[in-house]
Amino acid sequence: FRHTFTVADPGRYASLALYLKRDDGAVVYLNGAEIVRDNIAEGPVTYTQPSVVNIPNADEAKTWVYELPASALTTGMNVMAVEVHQSSASNDDGSFAAELMGLPNSPEIAVFAGTTTTAGTERVSGGSAQIFGSVFVGSSSPAQTVTIRNSGVGSLIGLAISVAGAAPGDFAVSPLGTATLAGNTTATFTVTFAPTAVGSRTASVRIVSSDADEGVFTLNVSGTGIVASDMDGDGLRDAWELQYWGTIAGHGAADDFDRDGVPELLELAFDLNPTVPDAQLQPAVVVEGGYLTITLTKHPGAAYEVQSAGTLLTGQPTSFSAATTTVLLDNGTTLKVRDNTLIGTPPSRFLRVEVTAAP
């Protein structure tokens, strides 16, 4: 394997870091000089020479890191070459990857999407946005991790993170946990998207540091706010159907897929799993201050009305009605209602929840 690259000024690097993955052995050359020998015996090397040992499967993907002098570089064109050796002629598998990184004399910020710091995940300040996809208004996306690495030698100080741009309130960042990064060390933070409005939402995560030429690193982020919908008109929120079945087809509000006696609309309203029998997890009616009381957690796609009664018969003066209840709490997430009649009042008291689809 051979790769050429150009270095304008080798003097700006304090040292080099070689990240090497090999199965089974390797010899690495830089500008014709051997710089690393891994799992290869001392002495002259021929192309037929086996590695010292066979690398077990568990270690084949392991990356080894070597620190090398920057003096191995030359101004202008440089060539890195790698010989990979198998443990025997009958060995039928092999793998190899290498990355040579210059460690600057000064601190140098590098930002990566995710927890790895490979070249393929490195972000460019002010470059294309990190995408969060479509998220329902009023809910949050899974957190995405961002990794900051000081690829230089001196300490990167004054680290601080903020959010600016068109919709900064829709993107939340977690604390970085440090304001200083020593050379060749990393720190991570997360970004979460919680849209407050429908449509495209964008912002910029600003990372301030002591980097000489990137004192403010800008990580653009974007997502789309969407509203809950019921495209097939079956009375069930599409996103809820997709969560459990992967399709919006074949289900209705009155169906009972898991046959636990709870129809799908109630499963949605009470945040139950429609594919697993779990009727016992429905909201419980309790007694508070002598009155039947129920507390409900609201969920998108359902509208709730609590009713009380003194009989289970219909068409009677004491049949089920919301007019015989008192709403104690009703906000965006919670509904708490009690009966207006003390328990123990003849003949009996009943409480029920009527749910209608509101996708």
C-alpha cells in the first residue's frame, strides 16, 4: 500500500501520530525509511516473510497508535508505504488501515460527528449541516454526540459552547464538562432537536476556543418540525402505528391486536404497547379526599373526557356524564379529574374515561 501527500511546512508539527490496524503484521515506511515494525521479526524483511504470530479474531480490528518524530517529514511531496504480512501462506483473511496525523506545535481544534475521530466523521467549520431529520413538534429527537479533539500539542483553553442562528431554542446542547483540552485528548457533548414549530428549523452550534485560526468553530445543525397526522384516516396517529408495526396499514382504532381487551385507541391514549398484552397498566382510579379521582398523562392523537355515574344503566338521571365531575388539573401533559359525589353515597359511584381520536 502506498500513499503520497504534500506537507507545506513540516516545522509546524511537534510530532506525528500513526494509527495502524493490521492483520497480521506490518512494516511502515515514510519517505523510504522504516518508521514502524509491528509483529514482524527483526532483520531484513522479504515479501514472503510471515508475521511473528497469528492475530486472533478479537484483535484483528484493534487500532495501534505510535508517536513518531515530525523530522520524518519533508517539505513538499511525502510518501507513506505499508507492507502487510500474513502469519502463513494458508491464512485466508487479512485487514489493514492506517492514518498518519501531524500534531501541531500549537493547540488545534477538530470536531467530529459521533464518538469516533476518524477522517470520515470530521466536520468543517461552517460546512454542511448535521441533520436531525423530522421530529414531531413538542417532542425531542435522540441526542447526537459531537466530539471535540485537540489535535495539537499545547492546551486548548477557553472552551465554551452556545447556540445561535435562526432557531436556537429548538436545539439544546449538553455541558461539555471542561474548558481545557490537553494535546491529543477529546471531550464530547450532545445536541438534541426539539422543534417548536412546523417546517425547516436551523441553528449554529458555536464552539469557542483558543485555536489560532478557528477561534469560533461553527457547527451547523438542521431538522424539520412536523405535526402528528393520520393519513389513512383510521383514527390512529401514523407515527404511533409506525413505532409498533412499521406500517400505517392494517390497524384501526377499535382493533385489539394483542387481544388484551384494550382497543388500539386506548392503547395509544394510555401509552400502552399494542403488541403486548398489558391491560393491567391502564390508569388507576384512586380515592382522594373521599372522591373517586383519576390522573391521566396526555398523549398526541387522543382527546380525553372523564365521566362519573351512579349507575351503569344508560338513559338514567345518574348515568355517565362529565357534568358530574370536577377538573382539578388540565394542562398540556396532564388531566386530573374527580367525581363530585362522595364515595359511600348510595347506591354506588363509577368513573370512566371516554377517549376520542384527535390525530
